[in-house]
Amino acid sequence: MKKGGMLRSLSLGVLITSLLIPVSILAQDGTSSTVETSLSTVSDSDTSISPATTEPLVTETPISTTSELLPDTTQETREVSTEEEGSLVPESAQVSIPIYRLYHPGIGRHLYTTDENEKNIRYNEGWGYEGIAWYAPGQGTPVYRLYNATLKNHLYTQDRNEVHVLTSLHGWKSDFNGQPVFYSGGEISVYRLYNRNLQGRHHWTTDTNEYRVLPSHGWTQEGIKFKALQIGKPIQTQYKYVAAAPAPTPAPAPTPQPPQAYYPNCTAVRNAGRAPIYRGQPGFGPHLDRDGDGVACEK
């Protein structure tokens, strides 16, 4: 039994000594070389191998992980990040809602609404359509609309405290059951002006020139009250019913002079609007009828 074990040990040693394995080594400059190394240095003279040995037979050669050998992924990462940022933009933030502006010449009031049906109804009732005042976002800071029946005036505000005070103490009522009429948000400023001489009328505009000029006509600047996504498309006021121009008054007909008993000549007859005069009519005389045919001043 002992002799057989020694033979097996001797055979294994010869086998290991003759086995060479190529190993690729990566240099720092990125080149590689191949060397042959043996798994063991066991010689033919070894007579035994300890079965308790647990050391690895192959010595590992460290491989370089220098950053110069890694691919540049900066551009690829940037492109992915751009796409991800675009996908994170809420869809509702891209929605722009037109704010329609109308004007009533009878009461001198403006009306602003996002409801196209309301715009059409008011237009049919005699309000003038003035185009789109501005474009509001689909979401943002809520803007509320109030109405005062005594003043026949609308007020637009995003101040909840102003809504509370006006509706509870000053006779204003909330339109749309207290829900927002539109929203405020964006980079465009919407200015508000006030005129106490016109029953406390307010005016809203994105036109900085209009905001600058109106104070010379009795309006007070109240600053920026809303924000908008985009300036609107104002137009000249259009009315559904245009009053027809009055017919020109005809020139009055000359008033005939009352008949006279005597005309000195045909010129006087014609100036009086009596020519020609027939025999038997007031003012006829032989001195006017030179041809004696009974018709005076016929030419």
C-alpha cells in the first residue's frame, strides 16, 4: 500500500513539472507580452506531496486598471442626461391657454376669460372682441374672478385674502363657484392699474407702453399682478352689430312765397317761384304776358 502511494506521488510530480501555461501580462503603456510559467517547481527527485497543502499553485499577476485605458463616456452621459431632463418636464407646463379680452362701450368695462363659449355669448350680447390679451399656463398660481353687480365691474386677483375681504365685506361675488378662472405663471408680466374716478375700475395689460401712458389719464399703477407664458394677439375692437350710418338729411325744398297781387317784372315772378303765371292767377298782368297768349313769364 505504501509503495503504490509513492508511485502515484512520483507520477504527479513529473506531470506538473512538464506542464507550462502561457500568461498574458498587460504593461502600463497598453502593450501586452506573453510568457510561459510553470504551475509548480516540483522535480523528479520529490518523493512526496503533502496532502494537507492548500497554497494555490498559480501566482496571480496584477493587471493594470489605469484610467487612460478606459473609454471616454462623458459625451454619452451628457446626451442621456439631456434626454432625461426633457422627459421630466411636466406636459401641463407646455400648455398655453388664451385669455380672451372683451370690452363693453356702454359701461366702459373689460372682461377677461378663457371660456370661448362665454366669449361668444358676450360678443352676441354687444361686447366688443379685442383679441387675445395673453397666454396663461395650464397650471400655476390660481387667479380668481369676482363681480360687483352695483359697480358692474369684474376683478381678477390671485390674493386669497383680497377675495375673502371683498366677498365678505364689500358686496362682491365669486364667479365660477370660487374656482380659478385661469392661472398665473411664466416670464411675461401682467400689470394692473386702478382708476377711482371710474367707479373703482381696474385694467390689466402686458403692454408696458400702455402701463406707462395711462397714469396721465387718471389711472394709478398697481404693479405686476400676474405672470403669463406669452404675449397675446390684440386686435382692433370688433362688434357683431355695427350701427348703420344715418342717411344724409336732404336739403329743404325752397318755400314758395305767398302770391302777390302785383309783380313788376318776370324776374320778380321767378324769384318768388311763381313762374309761369296763367291768366286768372294772382299776379298775372298784361305787362308780363308780352305775346298775349295768356301765359306770363313762361321763358
